[in-house]
Amino acid sequence: MVLVLLPWVPLHAQHLRDQLSQLFIFGAGDEPLFLGGSADPNNPQAVQIHGSHFIPAAVASNATVISFLTNSIGSNVANLPVSAASGGSTFSFQGGVPVRTSTSTGPIFAERAQTLGRGRVLATVTRSGVQFKTFRGVDLDNVKFTFTHANVDFPGCDAIFGGDCSKLGVPAFENETIDLNLALNVDLSVTSFLLTYGITDRIDIGVVLPLITTSLNGASTAQINPFGPPPAVHFFGGTPTNPVLTASRFVEGSSTGLGDVVARVKVNLRRGDPVSVALLADTRFPTGSEDDLLGSGAFAERGLGIVSARFGNFSPHANVGFVHRGGEFETDAFLGTLGFDHLLAPWATLAVDVISEFQVDDSPLTLPVPVVIVAPYTRTITPSTIPDRRDDLINGSIGVKLTAVAGLTVIANTIWPLNRGGLRPDVIWTAGLEYNF
């Protein structure tokens, strides 16, 4: 399976991360918010210098807004839930005879303490679909930004413009802003191949190979808000006396390739009735292309403590742990999962969980603070409708596992956001098969 998937290369005409940046490019040049009209060499030199005054590289807060979106998408692709390491039937050898240690076929995205048993194998293939809908509670099809002007201050500026150029708003053209409305649609299709092997009765090792398709389309409309009488100082096209103040862009593309591969090991510390205890550790490798939004571009390590119990056909479980993520725009987090799996019939298991992730410290994806323009009068500009809040994640998961034939189980599951932190879909659906032998 590794030999088949690793040669895959992303299918794209242009990197998806670059295409997102294109939604902020409306004129000549390669930089977001560069004003090709103001920089046109056919226009007077006094106007040409204004072409780069809204470039994010010149104003750090604007750069944060653009990187905020692109890095959040890549991070969320890499951190989608992974199927349980030890599903299906679990066994231990007692006196050389395999004895079943579970009644149900186990949870779907949570972990239970039981291991597969020496020499046993679990092979799983799942297909998940995700359509991101909100970003910190704001609809992705209606995200609003307001970009402010750089503060122009140079020797002799005060004499030229007749005011204190250290104040934002002097010269008067610093009062001009760009309003940008963004509509973005990001879809993921994830096919995951999972293989777990019981090397002893108490130790399982496994690997997860995700094949990801990321599709996006987006549209943006920008409006320059002039301040003062003509001729215009900032414009996308035309001339100072006949300026073009509105521009729009549309992009679409998709990419398919190997995502971030996960290797993991689970060790059972106590196997008993009714309570069992285990530890799980896994590592995510940056095998997915960061530029094509197929992976995070960085290593991540996760550790979980697992407690599960069995009371007849009812099996509750709890997972507590920590994940360290190496990406510049990723956040370490405390992990907590609480739920149960219940044997409804010899061929049917119900799995219900609440899956949570609470970020450590402040998010590196911080939004720019409001900008205060002080001349000719004081006013405050809010850079975005996206709120500055924590990206804690709380999800509800409900699914069923149906045994078709001996060892073969059909999986169907949905995950529903219970809060609106971070980049979120309305639902994540998963369907798949697992084979235990």
C-alpha cells in the first residue's frame, strides 16, 4: 500500500495556497492588495508611489489576515479525526486458546483499552467528507475585511502636507480604506487506510495512510473608499480623474495526494473486568503537501491515557491526552474524549462520543487589532468580522458498526460541531469497512 500511494503527486495547475492569495490580488504585480492603477507608469509620479501602500508586507496586520485563512485550512486538513486503533473483536491467549476480551466491535473515533491480541490484524478503509462552513462562527461565504492604509511619514512630510505625519490620517489619503467581501468554499474527501497488528497480547502497532482531495473555489470583491475630492489617489485601474474603484476575483482548483501519515502504538497496562487501562502514542509525519493544503508541513506527536470498562453489553470509555504540533500556525492542545459503545444486537454496535480539544496558550493565528485613525477626526476601523477568540473544538460523534459476515464490519458515522471555534463544517460524515482476522 505504501509503494502504491507514495508516488502519487498532487493534481493541480497551481498550488492551492497560492490560489487563495489570488483572491487578494486585483492588479499588476504578484503582491496582495497591490494597486495596479495607482502604480501605472502612465499616471503622474505623485500617484505611482501609492500602488504599494496597501500591500500586506508593508502593514503587518494585513498580512496576518491573509495567512490566517490559508494556514487554518492546512492545519484542519491534517488534524481530522482518525479511526480507532483496535476496533472489531479483541482477544487474548489463555492456555494457548484465544479468548474474546470484548463484546461489541468498539468505538469509531475514540479509543478503548483492549488490544487486538497476539498475531491478530485489523484492516480498515474509511471515506470521510467535509465541507467547511464557518470560521470562528462567521459564515465562510460572507467574510468581510477592511484593509487600512500604511502610515506615511518621511523627512519633510510635515512641510509637504501641512500636518503631523506621525499621526495616522495625515496626509488625508491615509483615511482611505479597502473593503473586501470574501466567499470561500473548501471541500475535503479523505480516504484513510488503517492497518493494526497485535505483536503481543498487550501491544498493538499501526499505521494510517490518508489519501486526500482538497477542492476550493472562492470569489472576492474589493471596494476602495476614497477620502476627499478628486483626483483619486488609490484606484485599481483607469486614471486619477476616471478611476476604477471596484475589482473582483474568482479562483477554483483541487489537489489530490497523500496526506500526513500516522504511525502509532498502543500498550495495554491492565486488562480486567470491568476496567481496563492503556496508553497510546502516535506520530504524524509531514508527508502531505502543505502548499496544496493536503497536510500541515510539520511533525505532530500525541499521547493518550485510555480507560474503558464493560458492564454487560455497555462499554464506556474515556481518553485524556496531549498533542504537540510542530507547525508555525498550529497549536498544542489538551485532548479529552468521553463516550460509550453498546452492543444493540450480535451484529450491531452503537458508538457515541463527545470529542474535545482545548488549545494551550494563545493561538498563533491572531487577528490584527482595530486601527484608530486620528485625523482629521478620530474613528476606529475593525479589520475583520472574524472574532478574536480561542479555537477550542468540541464535537459530538454518533455512529453504528454492523457486522456483515464473520470479521467484516460496516461503519457509518457522523461528527457534529458543538461549538464554533476554528474552521468548522456543519457535519463530517464517514463510511467504511473494517476487517478483523
